[in-house]
Amino acid sequence: MAKSLELVFKTVSDKEVQYSLSDPKDGLTKANTDEYMAACIAKNVFSNKSGDLKTAVKAQIKEVTVTALV
């Protein structure tokens, strides 16, 4: 099963953007993701066409099961 951490932000142009980070560590908490997202905004870590990040919207862990067909 593949896991990813999905981070959703609002930009200065009021559009939502999402970033996905693969293989997040186990045991992440809301406090961990809030702190990380605040740092991403403060340090302008991500760039996109909609402008700088303004606010954190949500963080979630997505789990996907992939079955190869041969």
C-alpha cells in the first residue's frame, strides 16, 4: 500500500493548490503538519502559477492499494 501526505494551501490569488509528499513518516499529528505547513508558507518553499502560499487549508494522509495486472 502506497502512502502520501497531501498538503492543501490557499494562495495570494485565493486559489487552492495541493502538494503530495510520498512515504510520510508514521505517527504524524495535526500539530506536526500545522507546523510544517506554516514553515512552508513563511519560507516560500513551493512555487506555483497562482502566486505565493497564503494559508494552510488541510493536510491528509492518502493510502492507495495498487494491483498489477500481468
